[in-house]
Amino acid sequence: MKKLLTLLALSPLTWAQAQNPKKFAETIKAEDLKKHLTYLASDELEGRGTGTPGQWKAAEYIANHFKSLGLKPIGPNGSYFQPVDLVDQGWGEVYLKTASGQKELLKDFYVTGSSNLSKEETLDIVFAGYGIEDEKYSDFAGLDLSGKVVLILSGEPRKADGTFLISGTDQASSWGKNPEGSRKKMALLQAKGARCVMTIAPNADEQTDKLYGRMRAYSPRMNRIIFKDQTRPGSTLLTVQVKQGLAKEILGLDDTQLADLMAGKTKQGPTNHTLTVKAEEKQTPVNTANVVGFLEGTDKKDEVLVVTAHYDHIGISPDGQVNNGANDDGSGTVSVMELAEAFSKAAKDGNRPRRSILFMTVTGEEKGLLGSEYYVNHPLIPLENTIADLNIDMVGRVDKAHEGKGEYIYVIGSDKLSSELHAISEEANQKYTKLDLDYTFNDPNDVNRFYYRSDHYNFAAKKIPIIFYFNGVHDDYHRPTDDVDKIEFDRAEKTARLVFYTAWELVNRDKRIVVDSNKP
């Protein structure tokens, strides 16, 4: 007995090894991953856009798989779905009126920000220079902006020698750097009572026409999906950008006068002109849900491991092409499905995990990690009982850095909150899968900031240890060409098995992993 206890103390994986996880890990097979992905990334599902009928087909498919495995439905009313309350926020009726008639959105002008002009109003226009108020410079002396349309220029003024007036150098101050400068100006104008902000397109109308044409093609994607009860952050000011030709008409300027104004040579003050504007916002409910399946544990069943991937993608392009999202994140979704099946088989074979496991495919990742954010704010399992999240996103392709270099996986975040989680991941790989674990993107200085760009981050923000498994980006990322025929299923199989071995140890070890790190 003493010898056995000594052996059990040697490695964090020994308890799991005693249960022989290998035979269950090997039930995760490339052909099964392919079977599931062939459906989920088919044209029938129309790119699985958040809240679309195609995404609901995917949700039903995943839920039926969980049901076939005997996983518990722990969503509301005993379902496999956790509804996520979202709305699609966009524009209703939006127009400008001048003496020559009504002007059209994305033909003559475009709008940003949030509107409080749901009914047509005619407002006086005041020119406020660059829209800056600083101890070294101000555009607002003697100006009354309350209830007005405020016309401002981008950037900040320069001296005769070309240096910036505020900084005194060849580098712009914070007023001239976007997005910071724009945010400062909007906040200032809002505080001064402006009703609307007007800017002038920087390029000639021919170039602006091309830009607006591209924006028209993508106008449905200019809408923003947000939480139903979410308040819009930042400025509530409507900003209207008008083409140069329209600016001349509105302000009664000729070419020379417009050029002088845009060069900052025109004095601030009332313009003696008005702008008639209506900008109606609309919200449309988005019906979507996370898909959840619960495998209850044994003696430590109140502690729960979460395994995630996002099953939404970006839907149909404006030109009608379907973005099937085979790798992003169909590959992670089918991995979660196979992991659920492997653990269910183990349970039926008398190897039920000690801790419980929540298998969850989340919605709205492509809209800003919304499904996972909703979950951590409305958890089905108390967050204090959640030991870790293992998140799988884009694991079926090879990035350029690893072409011809063998099998690998980027591991992100494993050491950020728990040294034990990192050690378990390393040892599971060393003993079983022997992948090249690449920590390039774990560097807090990495410009890609992938640590913040998938669903694990919402768990990490709640101080729950995470691992993000990722194979990197590729030329088909967010394109209609991200299709099943380009997926390397043997590679996805091996990654899913690494997740399995890591999860096996996490749910079966004697002690819950510690949270002992706070790395950036």
C-alpha cells in the first residue's frame, strides 16, 4: 500500500492514468468529426449567422446529439437551450432635406453614433472649428451649441511651420488621434448641448461615391447586435458625414470657400444655415441560444468543468455567398460534440467523472463574445463552482508559421490564472498526444491579442482558469472559402484528444486546481 501511495503522489496524472482514459479518448475519431461538420458547415445552414434559421438548425442538431448521449438538459424548462436576449440595432428611416430635395443615406451622406432625432427636425448649423477645448486652444469662445447641428473638422490645427498647435511638435496631441480624439470631441459637444454633429467627407465626391457604394453592399452588417437591456456606450450624439458637394449646397459655399473651411481658415460661428434631418433607430429581437448538455459527476459533482466552442458564424455575404465557417468554429463545435460523446461512453462504462462537465456551444461569438458573456452573467452553474473553461476555436487548419512543420496547437491562457492547469496541460500532452504546444500568442505583448478574442475570455474575466486551443488564422478566415474540404480532421482529432486528457485529469483529481496566478 505504501508503494502504491508513493506512485500516486508522483504525477498529477496518475489518478487519471489508473482509470485508463486512453480507450475513451480514442473514441474521438476524425471520421466522426467529419460527419458532424459536413452537416454543420453545409450550405443548408446558411453560415449559421446569429439568430438565423440556419443557426437554429445547428442548435437543434447539437441538442439532439447531446440528448442521444443522455446528457442532462439544464436550460430553462428542462431544455438544452439557454436563450440569450439580443436585439439587432440598426437604422429605420434616415434622411436629410435641402432646398433641392431629400437626400439618401449611403448615397449623399452617412451616419454614425446614436440618434435622438427620431422625428424630422430643422436645426441651426454652427461651425465650431476642430471641436477642441484645451488650455492651449479653444474653438468655442462665445458659441452657443445648445440644440444645434455643430459642424466640426477632423484632426487639430497646425502652426505656420507645420507643427501641431497644441502639442508644439510634429506629433498630434490626443485631440488629433483617433479614436481617442473623436471620443473626446463627441463627449465635449454632448456636454455643451449639441443636438447633432456634422462633418464633411475628406475626399472628392467621386472617391466618396465608391466608399459609400461599398458601405451600401455591407449595410446589413453595419447593424449591431447587442444585449436587449444594454445601453449604448459612449456618445449618444448623431454624427452626419456629408459629401463635399452636399456640404456646399447646405452651407451655400463655392469651391474656394469650402476649401478654406476644410483647411481651418474659416472663423467659428453661426453659419446662418439649417439642416433638416431625421434619423430613426430601430431594434429587432434576435432569437438565439447557447446549447448546453450536462454530465453529472460523482463524489465531487458540485464542482464543474466547462468545455466550450462557438457554433455561430457570419452568415451570408452581401453577394449571396454562404460563409460556412467550417474551421471557424465548426471545427471547435464538433470537437465539443465528440468530447461529450467520449465522456458519456466512459460514464456508461463505469468511469463517470468525479466532477461534473458542462458541454456548451455558445452563440454570438462573432458579434462580440455575446453568448459566453451572457452565460457568465446568467450562469446555469454557480461560477464559484466552475473549476475551469476549456475553449476550442479554429482547430482544423494550419497557419503559415507551421506549414510543413508537423502537428501543433497554440495554447493560450493556460498559465494566466492557474499554474496547476498549465502543468496538467503540459503533462497530458507529453504523455499522450505529443503535439508542439506553441505559446506564441500567450505573450501579453502579442499584437493579435487572441487571448481576448474568443469565449474563454469571459470566464477568465471572472477569475476562472481557462485554456484556449487554436491553430491560428489562414487565408480563408471569414470568407466563403472556409469549407469542409479544407479541414484536416486528423489534426482536429488529435487536438480534441488533448482536450480530453486534460479534462479527464481536471475532473478526476483529488483537489480542485488552484487559482494562484494573475498574469496579463
